[in-house]
Amino acid sequence: MRFIKRAGVAGEERSRVGRRRFMTGVGASGLATAAVVFGRPGEALASYPLNCCNLCFAPSISVSACKGYSGHYLWRCDNGAGTIHCECCETKSGGCPSGVKSAGNCSYG
């Protein structure tokens, strides 16, 4: 078996490696920029289980009142079997600082 060295193969390989390094840098800087703009995710501190809601605190207001707060966080969930559906809300997003008001409303069906 005879191997023939192709001209330019080494240069092509260096070009690919350089391109990979460049794209890795672009991806890393994009992630860093997103972390600055959107903030880093906080630790999940939910401590009150209301079916699938997992609220910070026991519900203290209604879901409709929670929706009236500026910066509220609203989500929906179910128990996986589709028999319990919940609408969950907290007055602030980003962890469970003091002053957060939690709300949840669950129904069967």
C-alpha cells in the first residue's frame, strides 16, 4: 500500500482547528453575555408542595391577585396523569426571598 501526501492537507487541518477554536470562543462569549443580561439562575428553594406547584411559601393570596403584581411569575403544571391541573403564581421570580407571596389553584379533570 502506498500513501501519497496531498499538498495542503496540513494547512486544511490547521484551518479547521482554528475555526473550531474561534467558534468555541464565540459560544463561550455568547453564554457569558446571556448571563450578564439575564442573570444567573438561582437555587431552587421551593419548600411548600401544593400538588405539582412547589411554591416558596403556603398560598397567602389568590392567583388573580398574584397576577396583579409587577414581576410576578406564573406557571401551570399537572400531576403527569392529567387528573390534576394547577395554576401557580409567585409575586417575584428568582428564588424565595422574604416578602414573596405564593398562590396556587388546582382542579381535577
